[in-house]
Amino acid sequence: MSDDQRRSLPADAVGIVASSDDNYAPHLTVLFHSLLANCSAPERVSLFCLDGGISGENKARMSREVQKLGATGVDFVTFNSDRYDNLPTIKHITSSAYYRISIPEIFDDSVHKVLYLDCDMIVKGDIIELWETDISDFHVGAVENLSGHTYKKLGIPQNEYFNSGMLLINLDLWRRDGIPEKVFEFKKENPDRISTNDQCALNGVLHDKWKHLHLKWNHQTGLYRPGEQTAAFPQSEIAEATLSPGIIHYIGWDKPWRKVRFHPLAGEYDRFADKLDESPRSRPGFGDYLKSYASVSRLKKLRRQLKWQAWYKEKGYDLYHEYRVG
């Protein structure tokens, strides 16, 4: 991206960046809606989308929805993505997941910090609180990964491995130290140590350069499976992240827009999807449930879901079940 194409921001702006292709665009719209609906100063928020091929119709719909809540719109950023085309992708994740590596190229030197969010998230807290976190001495602010054990293959300790779905990025340090180039180099030179698209490469470069943020800012399904990955955290932090998440991250294949979901808080996606002019969530039928429950592993997931939903109800959490009429 040439210098005259790089973006700048007002001094008090909160720069939010996400990436999407056309398939994920409706769900990114839900994420942006949730972020603005729970923000104490939505007029400060500047939304950017790294465009992986979004249709004009989906772009217009996304912009309309965010403008209703006080944002000026969405800045769709196109750039040369050829360098990502030959990089390997894993399971349900597309090459657009790599685009976050190039975020420093999008903004000019007057922009010092941005917040990156994955599309499979819902914001429940006030993003201003997260934005005001001081990361001046760190390359990134993130949350320790609680989903999977990819840190073992990478060869770093659990507490040095972050989840890359939410990244509060110090652009000054990324530019100074050439982090994007180092991440690409690490991925190409260490294929035997990598189990994810870009998360392992980011950790390979930044594992000792990030600030640990509260678990509530990247609520992961690992919170529902107490074990070695949660043992080191104070119980008070575990409890707050579980009951009062700031950002819910629907990691893995169990996305909240599937017809049958097993995440205890899948309804939080519905809560905001149903406020859009066109809700992108699916309506399951009896056959969908029958098919989804036709395995022991899925029944175990259902049992865990019901157990945690009962816990949420006991704690007074307002679980959303409503279907939109019309």
C-alpha cells in the first residue's frame, strides 16, 4: 500500500480493525453492532475491514447498520493479498485470517495503536475500557490462549502463548521492529512448529513481548473446561471472565450462526443479530437437531452446554432465546 493510501485517524479515535471475506461479512456486521451498542462513546469509533472480497451489497448493509449506532461507516481496505494466497490454511479458517499481520501497512505513522478483532466474536463490554489499556512498553496486548495445546508444539510455555483473535496492537513498535516481516519469516522457516494459520507464528515472534490482559477480553471455551490451562489464574478472574465477559470468542467449528450450537452463550450472537434489519442467524429444524446429536461427543457437548446454561441462570445471567418475528 502506497503512502498516500495509508489511513490516518483523529487524535481521540478508537481504531477497530477486522478482516472478512463475503461469507463472514454478515457475522462481522453483528460483531460491529455489538461493539457499538455497548460502547460509551460510539462516535469515537473508526471501523476498518480488511476486504477479502466482500460484495457491494454486504458492504452497504454493514455500513447502514453501524451508522444507526453512531459510527460514520466502515472503511473497507483493499490491498495486494497475493502473498497470502500460497500460505496454508487450516480447517474452517480462510486466508483472510492472515491479513492482520499487515495491519501496520494500512495506517500512517500518526496512528500509534489499533484494536484487531476476529469476526467470530461478540462484544459485551465497553470497548473504551479495553482501548485505554497502556501497552506503550509492549508490542501487543492480548489474552492467554485457553483453547488447545499448540504452545507445546511451538515450544514455548503456556503462559507465553496468546490467542490472536483479539490484539491490541502497538503500531509504533511493530513498525520499528519489522514485526510483519518477522512473522512471515518465522512461518516459512518453522513449519514443523506451527499448528495454526498465523497464531503460532505471531507467538513465535512476540511470545516475550506482549502484555497479559484480563481473561474477560477474550472469553474462550477453555473457561468451561477447568484444567491445567486455567489453573494458574485467580479464581476471581476466572469467575469474572465466565460470568461477565467483555468479548465472547466463539473459537473453533462451533460458530453461533450454525443451525445447532453447543456454546453456552451462543444466544449472545442471536441477541445482536436479531437487532439487524436482516438477521443472519439460522433457524434449525427437528432434523438438524437429530443429525447434530447423533454422536457421543456431540451429546457430551450438549450436556456441558445445558450444565453451564443452568449455572448462568442460577447466577442471574439473562440468557437470550428469543426468535425474531417476521
